[in-house]
Amino acid sequence: MNLQLRNWGNFCRYYSGDLYGTWTRYYLEEKFRESFQCIRSFRANDDCSEISHQNHYIYADGTSLSKTFSPYLKPTKPISPNQTQSYACPVPRSNP
């Protein structure tokens, strides 16, 4: 079986749902900047051909922000060894 498709199936089966965690940012000098709560929500459609992704950020000052990412689509062909596939996650907010 194609490993990429197997990974997709495992993600749909075991990883779909909400993940709760704390994210911590540091300055380049490795000094603490801030921590905030995040709920990462992944939902697969009925046939598992698409996965939707939302991040919900909750900051110490009580503000919150939600970001929706494009649906991830089930791969239709294997990625060649010379090709990479990545998903950029934007920085949720920028406070100096």
C-alpha cells in the first residue's frame, strides 16, 4: 500500500478531533515571550477525502482568534522522492 495513503487513512481514523495544548513563543535569544492556549480542530468528511483544519487561540488577556486553513485533500498519487509537500501555519498574532 502507498505509505502516503496509509498515513492519510491513519490520520482520518485516529487523529480527527480536537487537540488541546499550550503554545509558547520565544524571542530569538531564547527568552520567553508568551504562552497561550490553542485548540486544533481536525474534521474529516464522510468519505475521508477532505480534512478541515481550524486553530482556536486563547490569549492570557482574554482575547481569542480562530484561523481556518484550506481543506487538506486526500492524495491522488504518490509524492515523488524529489517533491515535498508542506502546509504553512501562519503566526496567529504579532505583538512586539
